[in-house]
Amino acid sequence: MWAEKDLMQLSVSTRHGDQRLAEALNEQTRELAAAALDLVPPPDRTVAAEILVMRFVERFAGAVGAADWTRLLNWVDLSCRRYAGILPVGTLVAAAAKAIADELDDVPGVRISSGELEVVCAEVDRLAARPRLVRDAARHEALDEIDVALDDLITRLDGADQLTAEHSRAVSTWCARLAQRLALAKHDAVFVTRAGLVHDVGKITTPLSILNAPRTLDEEEMAVMRNHAVAGAAIVSEIPLVAHLTPAVRNHHERFDGRGYPDGLRASTIPIATRIVTVADAFNAMIGRRPYRPPFSPAVALERLEANRGTQFDPIVVDAMIDVVTNRALQERL
């Protein structure tokens, strides 16, 4: 970790946060990211690199507003470890720190002293320069730039609502199991697993008062809740690396009988990956924690899937989910 004397110096000099400066930095996130990318070699100016740099700027702004640099430095350390061998994180965060420092040189009345900023940049450089272990390729499938973008989306969702993010990770796992049971090709299995991970990302835009309501929603609230599918598709479509997941995100609440939303698709007009996400989503929603009811047992959840087989859900996917859950339960008993 960083030197204790440096943290003491930072904690003294940042005892008063600067919310106005934090807001100004957030408003210039894209401009500062562009300035940072201009400082790195052209081959490193990828979409994933841009995402990483933008998150650095946002966390720097958060540190300025909260008068606390530790979260920023922890994030730098974590990112360097997480993306070792995938992205040149050290180069990118150092460039981002310099771009911000250059920008702040031209801002009058900034509460961050030049000495303090030098300490922050030095700590970023030191963390970025530390040797990192690359993931064991024999045991872990290497993350690529798409996974970096997905990781960013799920992190944003986690910040908006941890329960939804927890649900989304679980849905992704169920999608992977269903893909294996249905003998999908590897690239199709990867696709549906990724789609399951971000299917609910549109709930970033849903008010927490609706997401966490401890009761049944009224019609007006349900209309707001249902909009998460369209909102999620819009969010995903704006990121080139994951834009191909847009249909699965938009249509994960379609029904096999055509009475779903937002497009009223039915049966084979709903892509198989989307039908898989729909079943995985429904099953995990039933067995998971909800503000308005206790979890159902897996047996009850399977009964409800079976009861809606051929109406709400694709019969083949329901059968696969029953096999997956039943076989998993049997294996856990052995």
C-alpha cells in the first residue's frame, strides 16, 4: 500500500472537500479522458482504455468532493491487479492523473495545493509501477476488452443498487449452466452469459423508491419499472464493445406467447439467448431476496416455471432449468 506519511499529509490537506470542483471535474470527464488518451501510445487508445480513464476521473472527482484520497488509490491498486496483462493500466492512470493536474493548473482558487497534487500523482505512479501477477491462463479465461466494459457496467449497477447487481451476477451464472445443458457452441454460451450479467443494467435509471418498495407496485410505478428494459438497451447500445448484447437486454421480459414487453415478440422471434436469460432471470428472482417478499424455495420456483411453460417461458429452456437445478441439488447431496 502507499506510504503512511503520504496519507497523513493528504488527510491534513484535504480536510475540507470541494464539491464545486468535484462537479466541474465530473462534467469534464470525457474531455479529460480524451486529453489523457492523447498522452498514451496510439495502440493503447482502445474503448476499454477510455472506459478505465473515465472511471479514474470520476473517482478523482469523488476524492476531491469527499476530501478522501484512499478510495481513489484503492481503486487504482485494484484495477492494476484486475487488468494485469489485459490493459496498460499503469500507463493509463498515470496519463489521467497528469491530464487532471494540467487542467487544475489553470483553475484559480483550487483548494488542492500543488504539493498535495504531487503526492497524489506520485502515489498513483508508484501503484501503477508495482509488478503485478497476470491471471493463470490455465485456470482462468483471460478477460478481454468486452469483459472490461461489462465489468464497468456491473460496477455502475452495484453503485446504484447492490441487490440488483447481486441478482445480475447470479443470473449470469444460471445462464452459463443453461448454455452448457443446452449444448450451445462456446461463443453462444459466452454471449448468453454476458447478456445475463447486464440484463438489468437499465435499473440504474429506476428510482430506488420503486426498486426497493416493500409492497406491490401500482400501475404507474410498474410502468416506470418496466422501462428498465428499454433504458438498459439504450445504455448498452452506446458502448461499441457490448452493443451486440442490446437485443437480449431490451427483450428479456418478452413472453413466449407474445404478451411480454416492450416489443410483444413471441416464440421463435425471440432469440434463444434472450429466452435463456428470461428463464434464468425469473428463476433467480423467485429464489432471491426481494423487498416485498421472502425468497421462494427452488422447488416452488421450478413449479412456477413449469406452470408457465409454453406461455411465459420457452418449454425447452424450462426443461433445461429443471434438469440443471435438479442435478445440482442431487450432486450437493452426494
